[in-house]
Amino acid sequence: MLLATPEDTTRLGERIAAALTPGDLVLLSGGLGAGKTYLARAIAHGLGVPEDEAIVSPTFTLMQEYTTHRASIVHADLYRLRESAAGLDVEIARLGLRERRAEGAIVLVEWGEDAISALGGAPDLVVSLVPAGATSRVATLKGPRAAAFGGGEPGTSL
Ligand SMILES: Nc1ncnc2c1ncn2[C@@H]1O[C@H](COP(=O)(O)OP(=O)(O)OP(=O)(O)O)[C@@H](O)[C@H]1O
Ligand SMILES: [Mg+2]
């Protein structure tokens, strides 16, 4: 689907939030600056993180956690761990992402495509974002939670 403006991305995040259930793994896929953190923010707000609570990019902190009445939310960015000497799977184990998911946290992961088994197995939703212009993105949704979006194929309306 086409996200013509950041506001469309916010709206998609709210709709994704409504489709998620405890223990869901959401992979946010796409290159640097594609909008993964932007979308994660919208999902977290949709899950009840107050609008005035800052959702910072976990680029440096690796992982941020939020708790709302609806869910525990873990937002991780594995980019900096991909070159880790210990190996990505070991680093993910250190962060405890699989356990957090098993406990029912909704886990949103940037740069996690190469570590699905360390993240506890098949993602419930994969959102791929590709820049289509200065303010536009093409989003493709896959996985069980994508059913609510007509499969999220390009061309599907938001
Ligand atoms: N339609 C859109 N949806 C989302 N972001 C958009 C859109 N149009 C422009 N942007 C801008 O693109 C940037 C996306 O940055 P963001 O930090 O979300 O990228 P990222 O995919 O998380 O990158 P990184 O891999 O570096 O973490 C933001 O500055 C945002 O305002
Ligand atoms: Mg990011």
C-alpha cells in the first residue's frame, strides 16, 4: 500500500496496533531512514503509550520498553549488533527478547530479519517499507496479522 505522507504511516501504525495480540513479534524491515522507527512509534502510541511520552529510537540503547494498560511493548534495533563478535543470536539472548515475547510482550524489531529463531520463531507481522519519494513510502505487510489488511499487497488501500 502507498503511504503518501507520514500521517498515513501514523494511521497504519494505529491499525496495526489494533490487530496485535500479546507475544506478537513484528519485524520492521527497510533501509536506513525508511520509517521503521516512525512506524514503531505509531504502533506504540496505538497500543496506549501516551502521545506526550517520547518514544526514542533504540539505535543506541538497543532496546526500549513501554507498559500500557493494553500491553508491554519492547522496541529493539539490532543494527549495531549485526557485526557483534559474539554473534547476533547471542546478543539477542542477552537482551532477553525471546523471553520477553514468551511472557506476552509485543516485540517490535528493526533489523531483525536475520535472527528470527533467536527472536522466538516466525514473526506475526512483517512490515517492509520502501521510500517512494520525500514523504511517501510503499508498505508491504506479510504474516498472520497482515490478514486484517487484505494481505497488504501493493495497491491495497490504507
Ligand atoms: N510516509 C512516511 N512514513 C514514515 N516516515 C517518513 C515518511 N515520509 C517521510 N518520513 C521521514 O523519514 C524518516 C524515517 O526515519 P526513521 O528513524 O523512522 O527511519 P528508520 O527506518 O527507523 O531508520 P534506521 O534504520 O536508521 O533506524 C523520518 O524523518 C520521517 O519523518
Ligand atoms: Mg530506526
